[in-house]
Amino acid sequence: MKILANDGISQNGITTLEKAGFEILTTTVAQEQLSNFINDNKIDALLVRSATKVRKELIDACPSLKLIGRGGVGMDNIDVDYAKSKGLEVINTPAASSESVAELVFAHLFGGVRFLYDANRNMPLEGDSSFKDLKKSYSKGTELRGKTLGIFGFGNIGQATAKLAIAAGMKVIYCDPEIEKAELELSFFDGQSVRFSLKGTGKEEILKHADYISLHIPEQQNYVLGKNEFAEMKKGVGIINAARGGVLDEVALVEALENGTVAFAGLDVYESEPTPEIKILMHPSISLSPHIGAATLEAQERIGLELAEQIISILR
């Protein structure tokens, strides 16, 4: 059986699949040429990340396909229900990249409360001539310890983020209509572990009480955080979005940054991705990363192995 990993797959995933008798192609095929390539090579399984789109038209055009795999969590780029209605298996790796995304959230948070996103822009330009002025500008940072992190969406990534927050001494509140209660276990280097029980709350409570807000929800029809929501937040809140670009109103975010409601934002995803708006890219109070939440070496190895094991189980 042939597998096309169009957006790549880790070497351990390739090795595992090859040992099971699968042929792996890692050619990156342009979207408009994908159906021809799949048909010409009689591809049985197509593996993608976020770049390749697997829509109804592609599914209809490729009768050899038996399985579609998404290396990651969200499957917004796949017409999942339609694929299943045509008898295709659709898989993803919901837990493999959770810790990687959570750590990036905290990279943005730690950088945000100490102005590193701005200091890293200005130090190369003015560090040698205005060192004392810059020191004064960036000397009003705050600590995360003792603050409240509000999390929208409490699946694998939301819970991984909550664990880091608890470990940093923060209070965690979350909103998720599907998860009323959650049990979190923090494991430590010496084998010890501590368990925490959390109970979900409403959106209004997070907006009212959170010092920082992190989004971990799938694509929505409407904004989760828009103009009305920003109006309800605590003054000086920090916002992190490492979920989907469309869940946060970026126009309203810039407005809230300008009027002081939001102190800083950390964005890994964007409404107009892959061409983020210049106002976002140039804003001095926004920490930026190019959709790299799951892009750690460790996460990619876990993703590759998890995909391989699922494929072997299903197609063998």
C-alpha cells in the first residue's frame, strides 16, 4: 500500500510504516496537482498537516484513497463528514502536540509580562545608544505567579496549558461546554505526582476575572473574542491565541490594545493566514510566531509514530 505524506512526516513514522510493509512518498505536491498525483500513483492514504486541503472535490476525484490522516489536532482543512460518508477513514493525533502548544503559550506569556517581544525589537536598534532609557521602559514587568489564567476550550491542549499554569503558581479557570469537570495530574522528575480537580465556569466569569486568556478551541462560525467580549475584560489583560485565526477578532484586538484594555497579545495564528495583516505584524504590543505551536522535534516524532500506529491498525 502507498502513503503520500504531502506535508511531511517524521523519520520514526516512516520507519514504522516501512517495517509494516507500506511504501511512503514524501513528495510535496502542489494542491492543484494533488488529485493527478494520487491517481497516477494509486495512493491509498494521504497524510497532511495544515497546508494541504482535502475537500470534497479531491475526495471525489481520488477513488483509490482509503484513509486521510491529519498530523495534528484540528481538521478544519479536511471535509471530514463527507470523507466518512464515502467510506474513508479519517484520523488525527489529538494528544501528540499538546505539550508543545502549551509551552509556546507560555513562551508568549512569559515574554509578554516582561516586554520581551518589544525589547527584542528595540535592543538591536537602540541598545548601544539608549540602554538606560530602554531599561526604564521595560522595568515595570509583572509576575505570572498568583495571577489567573482563563482558558477557552479544555481539551488536551487546554489541559496541558493548565498544568503549566498551575506549575507556575497561577490560578486556572476554564470554559468548555463539553467538559464540566477535569482531573489534572502533574508529574515531576522524581516520580511524584499531584492531582488537581477543576470545574468549568461560564464565559462571563473568565472575561471578568482572568488576568490572561488563552484560546484552545476549534474553528467557529463566530468570534469567541470580539468587541463585546473585550469590553467585559479586566483592564490590562493579556491574550494568547494558539488555536485558530478565526476565533479572535483581530480588528477588535487592535482596538483593545490601543485603548488599554489589553496590555499585550501573543499570536501564533491569524485571520488572514498565511498573509497576516500589517497592523498585526507591526503592532508594538503583539508577540508573534508563525503558526509553530506543534512544531517541535519531539511533537513531530510523537505525531509521526501515532499516525503510523493508527494506519497499521486500520489498513492492516
